[in-house]
Amino acid sequence: MRHIVSLLVENESGALSRISGLFSARGYNIESLTVATTEDPTLSRMTIITTGSDRIIEQITKQLNKLVDVVKLQDVTEGNFIEREIMFVKVKAEGESQRAEVHRLSEIFRARIIDVTDTTFCIELTGSGDKLEAYIRAMHENNIIEVVRSGSMAILRGEKALTL
Amino acid sequence: MELSGSEIIIQFLKDEGVKHLFGYPGGAVLHIYDALQKQDDVMHILVRHEQGATHAADGYARATGKPGVCLVTSGPGATNAVTGIATAYMDSIPLVVLTGQVPSHAIGSDAFQEVDAVGVTRPCVKHNFLVKDLTKLAETLKKAFYVATTGRPGPVVVDIPKDITAPHIKIPYVYPKKIEMRSYNPTSKGHPRQIKRAVDLLLSAKRPIIYSGGGIIMGEASAELRQFVRKLGYPITQTLMGLGAFPGTDPQFIGMLGMHGTYEANMAMHECDVLLCIGARFDDRITGVISKFCPYAQVIHVDVDPASISKTIIADVPIVGGAKQVLTEMIKVLDKTEKEVDSNALEAWWKTIAAWQSQDSFAYDKNSDLIQPQAAVEELYRVTNGDAYITSDVGQHQMFAAQFYPFDEPRRWINSGGLGTMGFGLPAAMGVKLAFPDKDVACITGEGSIQMCIQELSTCLQYDTPVKIINLNNRYLGMVRQWQEFFYEKRYSHVYMDSLPDFVKLAEAYGHVGIQVDKPGDLHDAMKEAFKLKDRTVFLDIITDREANVYPMISAGKAHNEMDISPLQQQKQASLKAEGELV
């Protein structure tokens, strides 16, 4: 089963390597990992997408909780949550018809064109991983120059929150 | 008080009550050694290899319950310490290891003797720190001691760049008495409802067993365990790490369990209907094959580390808490409850166990012309009245020690259980002797293990730590040879030590006493002689039967009731069967 684990960790240099090291040392999967500071500069928030049986997920959350740098942890998938990922795609856009095609496709996916040159567009798209993949599939493969994905982040709906 | 970084380290150690510091100087820690030289409160023990420092500090910690403290230099100093750090990590031993680091500005430049000590040690420490700011030094040291000694204990590394310890930069110092860490709050009190459930389940048992481990010793819960187990009258088995928590000579103790445990302990594990595991972690050397583990049992698991619970064996009643606190609560519940032990069932259970015991699974040839390693350990037990501190290395001798030297007190049996580190025994013995100079300390070892840290004989002389080295010398790497005998059709691959040193001369070269014995009849006198020389380190080189094996044995993929048993036990089983005593 796929799980999204959100963590508040001490904003210290070793924290990320402790967490990624735990996953590799114990043979757990990481599908994606994102990290950035929060409104409190001493805390970082990390979102880890992982897969495993219930027992493995239980071990993952226990082992993460055991790390001294981990302040708080939440398995977001246990609740009602919103998940989003952001993607930048740089595509070839040469000639009227190609430019129009990219435009049209981006409108369908509610993507935004954030940079334009004579020969390229850069598109920003937000959504679930599935949506981002669908966009890439829809875009002609030969047109894609570069893809950057942020990895997922997630938040619980309603009043529940991961805070100190 | 204005102090330099180096002075802060030394003053902090004093304030923290540290009496012994095991270390080895080098470039990155020169400032600290200069400050160390100017005082007498913290005794520094100069080892001969950093691995020895960590093992000595580890032995000290296991024997005293206080954290062991090391000081090593950067680069090779730190990497040499890694084996000892990993050893302590696997057995949850509180260590604080201070590693020197190249100056802050040089970090990352591949400077002389630079290694990323925080990175190298990360997978085998409870936590580690790199000190980046002199003003945080005292606080970081306090955190290190706090993390190392609380919850499930473990080693903590503090990496200190040289510039932080510079003598001319001084700042105000106050000893941080208490520390708060928002991200680290170990649980110690068990959940009351779960504790009630556990006691109820235990009282409903027909074939109960208690299986306890090193957590009882680290958690100082020996007295509570004894009280609880005696109140119930149930059989108890202990892991290699737990020996001594419950007295080894008590009739309720049915021996160690696991790969080389007693027949009765393993059979009782297999047949039990309620299992209380406390302060142990269902290690693979304990469980045998998981799919056949305790097939009839409901499992209660008490551990201070939530991650240990249901890691390998699913607990029916999980309790997160310190062994001492949980046992204290369990005793209270037991005293109050109206339920009683099912004494008829218990009597029948003890009868079953007695029948297993009558097979004498540790039997060995007592009429041999060769010294049997088991006999050597038994002799050591007699000569020391069962009251010595025993350290060991890793291999057959370690198992013989665990089997034939019953420990009645916790912290007397000091060995590397989890990591299985050869070379642990001698430096650990040194650490113990420093803590308890008036006690007998012996290191049971083999000719393979002892050579892995033999250089510490030199340290033993310098600091006058007269330990007794009981070398069970079978001229083989015995445990490896045993596996090759059992599982590789006696194809002995690289287990023959055919150029062994003359250990007697070697001991003498280091300034100690060496005695060799090779006849069973000489064993007693030699052992007596060794312990009579109170103020000398004695190397007792005992030439033993080359092909003695450790029995019983649970081999890979086997369950507790599928042990390989000794030829002597097989004979006994056959004769019991013939007499109709065994069905």
C-alpha cells in the first residue's frame, strides 16, 4: 500500500541524511521525498511517499519516530487528505501549429505557460501524480526537452494538522 | 568562569561525574589533551588502538551502568572506533565518543586525517552531533549524555573541530544541569490497561514462560523481575544479554534460550501458551525460524523501544515502557487481583520441563584425556565462587561461558551479543577492572579472538588492571569450524591457526604472567595460581580438545523443538525411552 508520511524535523544539516539513510539501511522504499522549511525556521517539513505492507509501514513510522531529529510524524493516508505535486515541462514550440497545440493541451490540463521563447515553452502544472503523468503522455514525446517534478506534498483536510 | 573549548570539555566531564576517559591522542585533539594534562579529576587511559578504547568504555558501562566515555582523534582515530561504537549500538550500551575533527574551515577539503565522522558513524549511533559553534559545546555535550543514557540507551558521537577547542578563545561556561529536547521524549511508563491485560493473560496460562533480556539489566529492573517471577512461580529463560538479571542458580531459571540455549528452555518456548517477553527483542539467534516460532503462544511484549515491538514477532499485548516501571506496575496488579495462578496446570508444566531437564543437554565427556572447554569454564566458576566479572570474546568459548558460568547478579556477564565482535573481551575486562579494582575479572577468550585486540595487554600493564585471561585454545576458529563440520561436510576452510604465538612468552613480553596447561589434572591448580596472583595480569593458555562442539544447536531454518543435540544427550534420550520415562 502507498502511504504518505509527513514529518516535522529539526532544521539541521544532518536530518535529511539520517532519514534517507534509515530508508536505505533498512531496505524501505522511497517513491518521493520533499523537504523545505516551515513558518518556524527551526523546523523543516518533509513529505515521504513510501510503499509497503501494514507491518512495514508501522516499522517505518516507528523507526522514523525514533530518530532524534524527528519532532513529529503523521501518516497522512490514514485521514482525508489533499495531495499535490508541481511540475515544470520545457517543450519545443516551433511554428504556429505546434505552439497552438501546446497551448490547447495546457488549457485542458489547466497548466500555465511560465516562459516563452521563439522555440520553447515552459509550462507549470500542479496536481496529483496521475494528472502530471497524463499530461506528459498527452504531450508528444519528441517535443519534451526537460521535465522537473517536485515530488508530492500533502495536507489533511479539516481541523486536524501536523503542528507542534 | 571563562574557559576555552578544551577546558569546557574537561570541566563538563568533571561536572557530569565522569571518572575515566578512554582515549588516544592525535592532531585534531591536541588542544583537548593539553587541557587534560593539567588536571587529575578525570583519569585518562591511553589504549593501544581506538577499538580498545571503545570496548573498554563499553565494558565499563556494562559493569557500572554509567556511560562509558572515549576521546579519539579525527580520521583513522574515528574509523578505528567504529567497530566499538557499532558493538555498543547493537547491545544498547550508553557510550559517549568524542571525536576530534579537522578545523571547521578545512572540513570538506580532504584535509589530513579528515573523515566525515558524523556520516561514517550515522548508521551505528543512537545520535551524533557536529559541534559548529563554541557557545553550543556544553549544551551539545549534555545532550549527548542525555540521549546516550535515557530511553533505550546507545552510543552517541560528538565530533569536535579543532578550532572549537583552541586554547586562546574563551567563553563563559556554566554546567547545563538539565536539558530539554522537543524531539526526544522517551516513554518509560507502560499503559495501565495493557499492563492489566498482560497480568490477566499470564494468570490464565497453563504453560507460561517468561523470556527476559538485556533490557532488564540496562533498565536496572533485576530486583523487580525477581520479585515478579517468584510471585508467579513460572519458569524463566534469559537471552545471552540478559544472563544474571534473574539468578542463574535459581531453580525457576531453566537456562538460556536460543541457538545454543538449553534443551528445556527451547522446548518450553515451543510448547508454551503464554509468553512474556520483557527487555528483549526476538533476535534471530533467539527465535529460530519465525514461521515456526512459539506456535501455541499468546505474546506479551514489554520494551522501552516502540520500534522493537511487533518488529519480528507480532505482540498480542504490546507494552511500551521501561522494564523497571512496567514490572513495578505488574507486581501491583498481581497483588491486587483476585485471579490466581492455575497451580495444577503449573505443576504439570514444571513436570514436563523436569523431564526435558533430565536429558542433560549440556552433558560433555568428563573422562577425556583432553581438557574439555566446558570443564575449564566450570573450574573457573569454582575458583571464583561464581562471583567474578566475566567478559568474553565471540565464538564457542562465549557460548561455553554463557552455558557453564551461571550468573547470580546482573552486570557480571559482559559480552558482545548483537554485533558479535571478536576482540571485545580483553579491553572490556580492562574497563571493568578499572571500575571494580577489588573484584576478580576474567576474560574468557579463544586464540582467535584474543589476537584481535591483544595489544591492550600493554595498557593492562600501564594502568595496573590485573585481569585473568582464560584462553580456551583449540587451535581452530572453533565456531566457524563447527559450522563447517555440520554444514560443509568438514571442509575446514581457513580455520586452522597454524602459526600461533607462544602465548606464555607473549604475556611475559608484555610484562605479565603466562601459564599454559594441557592436562585436565593440572587445570585446578593453574586456575588457583592465576587468581592467587592478585596484582598480576595472568594469561592462562588452556590447550583444549580441538573438536569440542557447542550443543544444543538450532541451525538455520529450524524451530526451537528441532535442535541438534549432543551425542551424549542422544544416548540419554535412548536410555530414557528404554526405561519408559520418555514418550
